[in-house]
Amino acid sequence: NKLLGVDPEIKGLKTGSTLGAGECLVALAINPYGNEIVTVILNSQARFQETQYLKDKIWEAYVW
């Protein structure tokens, strides 16, 4: 929820928490080329920051 409206590449996400998985976040991002990236973060109190970090690193690797 913290990434929606802040990062225009994030198109959807679902947060949640369970005893087994801890605090979780699944997010979908779409880059300017139309490629989709799905991230899954489990058991993290910094799940929003970790999602942003992963998305940014994948973008950097993809941009030539």
C-alpha cells in the first residue's frame, strides 16, 4: 500500500501476515517496455523497502 501512487511502475500489490510466513508482500510492476516483474517478500518488516529495492535492481539490469 505504501508503494501504490508513489511508484508509477507498481501496478498492484497484496500485503498480509501469517504466523508461518510473517509479514509478506507480493507486488506487480510493469516497466516502460511492458515487461512484468513480480516480487514476493516473506517474513520482513521492511517488505515495502525490499520490494522497491528488488524492482529497482531488476530495472537496472534490464536497461541497456
